[in-house]
Amino acid sequence: MKKISKILWVLIVLSMAVSACQVQDITPPPVETTETDVATIEPGETEDVIVVPTEILPVVDEDGRMYCTIVEPLFSELTEEQKEQLAIFPEVTDEDWTKGPEDAMLTIIEYTDFFCPYCQMAFSEFETLMEKYPEDVRLVYRALPLESLHPTAPLAAYAAEAAGIQGKFWEMYSEIFSNQTDLSSLTGEELTEWLMETAEELELDTDQFDEDLESEAVVNKISTQTLTMFDNGVSSTPTVLINGRPIGDWRASYLTNIIEVLKVEKTLPTECPEFIIDQSKTYTATITTKNGDMVIELYDDVAPLAVNSFVSLARQGFYDGITFHRVYHDFMAQSGDPTGTGWSGAGYQYREEISPDLTFDEPYMLGVAKSSVEATSGSQFFITYVPYPTLNGGYTIFGKLIDGFDVFAKIAERDADNDPTAAAGDVIISISIVEK
């Protein structure tokens, strides 16, 4: 079985990058462009498609397994070129201020400026994330005060370091960010006064704090760290890395998706499913929901890989409890992601099986929810509510809804892509397969 690499630099998502304070732009590592997929098509959008006839290709390998490719982990091994690009960011050491378990699933390194408003936003997002995943997230602080933009930012960085000497780094960090709006307009003298008062409230030795505040050791640490980053072209805050990779989207909702994918990865198969369907027989699937059942006719004659995968996963109970994470009543309902985020699948992908005889010119067609970015095609599927001919030639059709239209109409609308905080979607209770 051939393995395919997950595109590492998809994690950068600089096209979606949250705004930042910056002196000059950092040049990011190259990002591979991707084709449009069903996970990003919005209702009413169109795209040019080419109908490609299904080729007669083998579907079973010598071991009796369906042909597929196993997807590598989200954080796969870095290439030598990527390692070279990332060498500007030092490894985490005892010199860093860290919060969270050392063996956390997700390590966030943040280069930050206490008076950058976007850093304050990141502070809030990371607090939310760590509250939700206290055992899965570690935060690493690194100072990058942009003095030309925020003249008193270095002093705030010194204060956090000085508090850290007495074991109260994160307390001072939180106090400064929580009061950023009021503090950012203060003079150096006024800020120093506030810092001394805060040190007292934090029960620090104020004499020691005052001595450390602008000591040579503290100033040199911040200055050296800042100049090193500037020399390497990093002058934007927040600059954020997760597990050593730079990202442009540091929202808690986005990082939540990454964590959920990492959790599911541990449970996914490491080999392709056995080929278990009999193409001389017919198959139907009954999807049970809280509102009732939906019956789907499966097209194993034209899409044996898609049907085999669906049947295999259904019989294993893979779909039980999975949500319809993306639903538009004027477009389609999408499910099959064990994380509920739209980012994951069954850990493998298989080739497309596009037939010119099957189209989305009528409603209720069952298609494979492929994506060139996320590993979705192994398990994710969608059912159309209306005719959607712009999908013709672009997606494998492997069945059609033939009963339970009233149940299908009741699936709650949801858009996990654009509204990650949306209420949980309707859930698949089970999928049963009938073979005749």
C-alpha cells in the first residue's frame, strides 16, 4: 500500500490569517494551492467541471483489500527544506516560560507584544483553548516587543520576566493582557507605577521586583530574543507556531479542530479495508436518526470502492454517533467525520469513481465528500437536497436516497466551517446494511 503525505503547510493557512501587529511582513514557507472541494463550495456557487469516465481499474489488491492510500498523520515528518526554514525558531528550553503539560498534544509557541491588540486577542483565544483542553495544550511565551509601534512594550516584557523570577510570570502576563486597553496609553513612568502596584497585589517582594525590572539580565534576555527574530525577518505579532509549524490562524476554534483530529488519528486504521461486497448483489443502507430512518440505494456496480468503504465502516459501527456537521437545505447534508469538524475521515482515501451516467441533475444523490486538503474521502459523504449540476464530473456518486425524504428534510441546518460555535448537529444513531 502506498502512503500519501498530508500537506504540511496547509496548517499555515495564511490566506485566513488573523490580523497582526507588524513592523514588516515575515516571508512564510511556501503553501501548496488546492482545488475547490465540496467542503468549501457554498450554495449557489458554480465551478467548471469536466466529466471523466470511470476507468476499468482493479479494486482489490492481492491481499483481498480494496485499493486505497493510507493518510499520514497531521504532523508528519518535516522535510529537510522545512527544517531549514524553521531553524529560525529555537527549540523549547528551560529558559522559556511555559504553561501546560510538557507532553501535551499541542504545543503553542507565541512571539508576542503585550500592547499589540491582536496579541491580546490571541491571549483570550489561548485561555479559552487551555480551559477546554487543560491536559492537551502547552503554551510557550516568547517576547517580541515592537517598540517602534508600542514604546512601553519592552517595559511590560521586563515586568513579566521580573515577576517570573519570583514564580509569578503567568500571573503578571495575565494581568498585563487583561488590562491592555488602559495600559497601552500610559507613559513609562505611569506604567512602572501600575506594575509596582500589581506586583504588590501578586504578593511579590516589591523591592526585588523593582531591582529586577530593568536589570541587565532581564533587559539582555528580551533584547537578544527580539533582535534575533528581527534579524531573521520575524517582526509581526503574534507569530504563532503549533508543534513547531507556523500558522496564520490562532483562533481557539481552529486549534480545537486540530486537537480533535489528533485525538482521532490514534484510533484510525493503518491498512486499507478488506473488499467485502459482492458486486453480483445489491445493497441498501438505512441511516437511523432521532427523526426516523432514511434509506439509500448503493451503486456498487459503478462505484465499488466507495460502496465497499461505506459498507465496511457502517458494519464496524464507525458512523454511529457521528454528526451531520455541514447542512444547507438548499444544497446538501454532509457527514462521516468522526471529529465533527469536517477535517477528518477514516484514515485512508481511494480513487474517484466518476461515471458519466450519474449526475447531480436530480436531488437526493449520495456523493463522496472529497477534499484535496483534508483526508475526507474515506468516510465523508453528502446527500443533495436539490439538483446541483455544477457538481457533475467532480464527485463520485455512489447511491441515492430512495425513502425517508421527510426525515432528510428535518436534519438541522449547520455550518461547522463558518460557525464553529454552532450547536451540535443531528447525529447518525446507526447505519444498517442490507445485502440482496
